[in-house]
Amino acid sequence: MRYIFILLSICCINACGQEANYRLIDSGRCDGCEAVLEFGDRKLSSVDTLPLYEQTNPKIKVFGTVYQPDGITPAEGVILYLYHTNRDGIYPKRGDEKGWARRHGYIRGWVKTDQNGQYAFYTFRPASYPSGTEAEHIHITVLEPDGKYYWIGSYLFHDDPLLRDRDIDKTPRGGSDGVLKLTKEGNLLTDRRDIVLGKNVPDYD
């Protein structure tokens, strides 16, 4: 009985210690960044396919390399959390969502960079909100291996008629403004976005 208690205590300390290492950067401007932590026990890989991909068009593939703050060294083990609307411009829900899925819906996914810092995800082009007041976008949150997490600018689309100059960050977080210029590759539309950890992120150290 004493052995079981000690074992449980060790597990609790390890789990609590790991959770305590998570640090939200620039918290004042983050809406739901904690969702990056909701991958649970799934085994993450450098490639993911988001829900509704197979039955929805236009299909897109986004890929790139995540670099250490020096902008040169590939960053392994970085988790990127992605979510977006459906073709009606809403975040669809099934009704059994928990955590931030109750707000972000179920079109979401996580990728974890490989040893070369590379990632890719397959999804479809989202629609703008029904109000028609905001450009189409895919949200992204970054979780670094040491526990720092923060948002960077959304993926946007250069041919979106709702995209305005003010939507494009002149000093973009992550080193890229995220504006995709999709090109056709087979039945896919593709583009690349590289990310530099901590680049232009306030309070990053």
C-alpha cells in the first residue's frame, strides 16, 4: 500500500511539474491559446489532415520549416495548433465538445515538427464569417518543447477580396505575414510558410 502511494505521488509530481512548465507568452492578446495543449494522448506527427478534408473543396496543403530564434537552425518537436471555419464561415460543432473545442469547433488539428523542423497539414480553404467583415483565415498557436506557447498571425489568402492592408502585419510574429499565394499542384492548392520561433513576439525570452 505504501509502495502504491509513493508511486502515485511520483506520477503526480511528474505530471504537475510538466504542466507547470507551460508558459503563455503575451497573454493579453490571446484568445484560446490554451487549446494548443488539448491534444491529449494522441501521437502527433509532422503531418496532419484536418476533419472534412476529403469531402470539401478547394483542398489545400500548407507546409514549411520551423526554425530556432536564430532563423537558421531547424526546430524539432514544436507543436502547431490549427483551426478554422467550414465553407459556411462557422466553427462547426458536433455537440459533445469539451474545452476550447466548444468555441473552436472540430475542424482543428496538431502537427509536431520533425528533426528537420518540417511540418505540413492538409485541409480545405475556409470561408469568411457570415457577416463578411473579416478575411478568410486559419488560426495558429505555437507550443515550444520547453513549454512556451503563443499565437502568431493567421494564415491568410492573397486573393481574398476581404483581405485589407491592415490585416497584414508589417512586423509579423513568427517572421512571416502568413499570406498564402496558393499554386495548383495536382488536385491541391499549396504554399509554404516558414516560422521563426519567438520572432516579433512581445515578452519572448
